[in-house]
Amino acid sequence: MVKTILHELVKLCGISIKGHLSLVPIDMEPEPIILAYIDLNLQVHLKGKDKENELALTSF
């Protein structure tokens, strides 16, 4: 359930979600798993945006 909420937040906020991580300790070892999930969701989200843009350009 947490991953689903995180996925939806990434879809809504995009890369700006990283600006809302002030309470996540980013200098810990190992790195908090939430950061890996955010990065993964951003990669998928941005890849999807690239495909949407590509389809929009080729549809003309």
C-alpha cells in the first residue's frame, strides 16, 4: 500500500517530489529504501512521459 501511495505521489509531483524529502535522512548507510522506490518510480514516470511526447509528435 505504501508503494502504491508513493507511485501516485510521483505521478502527481514528478521530479519536484525530491524537494519534499527533508525528513528522510539521505546520508544513512544503507540508504533508506524509500529513496530507491522514488527513483524507480521517477524513471518509469519519465520514460512514460517520453513515450507520450514521442507519440504526440508522430501523430501529426
